[in-house]
Amino acid sequence: MIDAVHDPHYRWQGPDLWLELQGKPGARRDAFGRVMGGRLQVQIAAVAEDGKATARLIAFLAEAFGVPRSAVLLRYGQASPKKGVIVHAPRRLPAEAGVSAPAVNGGAVVRPRSS
């Protein structure tokens, strides 16, 4: 069941952000797109060849969410444009990603640390 307050392209598991993505390699620049079909579209300025686009996607997400690359884990989709990603304890939530901070402790909002 999808929480009506959140878009289906993400969920929180404790401090970790789980994202459902649709990669779009070969773009002019790295950028978040819109949510379609329960997936956040992400344009990546790398070719879909030998894992280059996936590696660039992980680097882009790490930079966007203010974490080291090692804090971005690819759950599935190494060779597919449909990817599942975990961002461990994001420090930023870029508005373009359409992600809200999790509600915990009876609805009190916990916000990621500012960078």
C-alpha cells in the first residue's frame, strides 16, 4: 500500500532513502526529471555502455543528496534503465527529486542535516 502523502517513487527505511528510478543516459547534463509510473526520471550525461551511465548516476545522486558515493547502493538495475537505489542517511533533499523528509515520533518531522 502506498502512503498517500508520499509519491510512490521513494520511501524511507529508518534513515535510508529508497528510490525507484528510470535512468535516461546520453543526456546533455545530469538532472532530475519528473515522476512517471512510480519512478523518478533521471537524465545522465553518460552513455549506457560498460556501466558508465550507472556509475555516473551514482555519482550524481551522491552529490545531489550530499553523501559520499559509498553511501549510494544500487539495489537492482545494473544493466537496465529501471533502477532501485538506496541513499544512506542523505544530508540534503533536493527539491527536484520530489522527496520529503520522513515523519517519525508521532508526526514530528526529522530533517536531514544541512551541508
